[in-house]
Amino acid sequence: MTIFQLKIVTPRLNAYVERFHRPLGEECLQVQLPQTLEQVQEVTESFLYHYNAERPNQARSCGNQPPGVACPIFPPLPAVPQTIDADRWLERVSGQAFVRKVQSDASLTINHERYYVPRELAGQQVACFINAPEKQLDIWQAGLRVKSVPIKGLYGRAVPLDEYVELMKQEARSEYRQYLQTHPTLSQGRLWA
């Protein structure tokens, strides 16, 4: 597992964790000032009980009561699935349309995948509708369907959970690399030669 470290004091990036860390720091660690790992574990355990059973919480779901009082019994979480339908996202976008300009080589790009249409459409705009039941893109121009093409990148099968997690990690790394290519970062050069 790779750890992605957020900037400190950025609750907009992970509000639930940051919401807990503030009182942990202000009401526990900065007050108790533990010196060893064992002391940190001890005061943190004590604070967790206080936070969940005694300390009023202003969250809407708690109504200014401690979480353990407001929600004494949490519903059980559903079991983690053994397999994932990696193409299920297609159902959510079915019927959506994307307008693309056809390139000089008669191609258009959707989601980093290249599709080809008749050459006479080069330079023109086309509408691409997602047809989820058929797992294809229906490409229209001037009110006429000019082509239907299979959607690239689909898995077409249920994927074991571990394999799916690896696929998502690869996809996230790829998206991040593409982001870095389009958003150059500033780097400070040497101040002295």
C-alpha cells in the first residue's frame, strides 16, 4: 500500500480525519505532552474513550452528544465483495454525449482512447453517445449516425477484488503522471552558483 500524504491543516482534503486530528492535538497531545511512544499510545487510548463516550460532538448526526451516545450501535458494514464488475461505471454514463472535433487523420479521442471515423469528417465536430447496453459509442454528425464503435478499455468480466485494486492503483498512477505533464511544478534552483 502506498501512503499519500496530505498537507497538514487541510480539512477540505479529508474532512473526517482532519476533524478528529484537531481535538486530538489540541485537547490531548498538546496538553499531556507525551515523551515516549508508549505514553503517546496511552494518552491516545484514553482520549479515544473520552472523544467517543464523554465529549459532545457538534456533528449533525450526533446532535451535540458524544458519538458513542448518539450512535450506540452502528449498523454492520456489508461484506467486502469477492469480485467486482469493473465495467459497471458504464451504466451511470449511459446516454451521455461528448462533442469532439475529428482530427485530420479521421480520429477522435475519448478518455485517452483513439477512435476512427470516415475521413470526410476530418475537421468537423461529431457527437458521441455512450450506448451502455451495447457497450459502444454511437457517433453522430448532422443528425445521422455515422458509426458505432466498441468502447475501448472495458474488462468484459468480473474481476477479483485484489486484481481490481491493482487496476485502480495503476489507473491512479497513470492519471497522476498525466496531471504532472499538464501541470508543471515550480522547482527552486540553487541560490548560489
